[in-house]
Amino acid sequence: MAAGKEIRGKIKSVENTKKITKAMEMVAASKMRKAQDRMRAARPYSDTIRNIAANLAEANPEYVHPFLVTQEGAKRVGFIVVTTDKGLCGGLNTNILRITTNRLREVEAAGNGIDVVAIGNKGFGYMNRIGAKIVSHVVQLGDTPHLDRLIGPVKILLDAYQEGKLDAIYLCYTKFINTMKQEPVIDQLLPLTSDRMTSDKPAHSWEYMYEPDAPSVIDELLVRYVEALIYQSVAENIASEQSARMVAMKSASDNAGNVISELKLVYNKTRQAAITKELSEIVAGAAAV
């Protein structure tokens, strides 16, 4: 029964695939919890420094940091694209790269050049394929992002903005909403304004006294603020990656189960048809004798 043997081989192959996807689902679920804990642990610091920076922008001090100044005339825009290093996570990378590509086209249509910093292997490969100018990149971050590995590549864009070589810098990443939903977003990283730092308008403005001086305090604070935004975006993206991978692998395991059931049904029908044919031949032979 050659057909039955072929079907048994297909069933065995799908069962092996199901074992792999089930194992990947369990690994992703374990990593997802750790990634979510890491992301939530970073949010209080990010929110606090965001409010401090917003109040500082409203204070109108005697010293204005370059990050708070709108640059014009450079005709170049920087993009920090955060993606994953590995695939098998559904449409996570496809969604963020799609809206990023649309924004790149809009910027190019306005006559501006583009500089890209790619965080993650998938985004790095995609930007190379479309011919974008990649000024720096970082890949293989692992499950635990480290700020010291992120700041080096991103600092190229930050320094270019301070020197007036870029008009703006955008941060593209996937925001974690819940296990079933992840939202691709593009935030303007620079220039910083109080409207983008916080959605709550302060009821009054603050007046600050700086020690030792305003440039030292403001420079350190805004650099830390930008670092917090970048780290938070990577942490959000990792949590989204593990959630999307867990859901994708669960869906793959369920689909494999359905395929196995259908193949077993076909196998049983084929086997029953072969048995019925043999019985018919035996009965016909006996009747002929």
C-alpha cells in the first residue's frame, strides 16, 4: 500500500514539526514573562525622567540644550529602526518595517536625505536591501539588552543632530500592549518638546536653581532622557517579540494538529478502501471457484 506508506511519512513529519513548534512556544512563554518584567521595571524610571524633562523644557532656563532646539536647513533626517534578530514571530517585523518604509518615502519625497541606525538583524538586512544609508548598526543583543551596546551606534545620530547635520531623529519600534497585541509606532526622538515628553500639561511652570550650573545639569539630564527612551523602546520590542513568537508558535502547533487529524482521516479511508478491495477480490475468487 504505497499511498498509505506515503501518508504515514507525512504524518510523522508533521508530528516532528509540531514537537518543535510546541517546544518553541514554551521557550517563548518563559522568555516573555522575563521580558515583560524587565520592560515594566524600566517604565517607572522612564516616566519619571520624562516628567522632569518636560518640566525643564517649560522652565525656559538661561541655557537651552541643542536637543530642545529645532534644527532647520540640514535636509537630512535620522531614523533608529528597532527590530528583532530572529524570525518566527508572526508579522512583528513586517508591520514595523512597512510603516517605517512609508515614512522614509515621505521624507525622501520632501527632498530630505536619510541616515539609518539599525538595531536588530532583521531591520539591518531589510535596510540594506532597499538601499538605505546605514550609518551604524547593532545586532545579536540577546534576550537582555545592555545600554552600553545601544548608546555607541545611536550616538552617531545624536552627535550629528547637535552639529546641525540632521533636522530630526525618529525612533521606530514595536510597543507592547498585551500578549495578543503589539503596536508599531514611530516617535520623534529629536527635537524634544514638552508636548512629546508628556501628555499632561503642567498646571504651573517650575523655576529651577542649578548646581553647579545649568549646562552641566541639563546636558546630563537630557542625555539620560534620550538613553532611557532608546532602552525602553528596545525592552518593549523584546517583550513584543517573545509574545508574538509564543502566539505564532501556538498557532503553528494548532495547525499542525489539524493537519495530522486530516492526514489520519485520509490514511484510514485509504486503508479501509484497500481492505475492502482485498475482501472483494477474495469473495470474487471464491465465487468463481
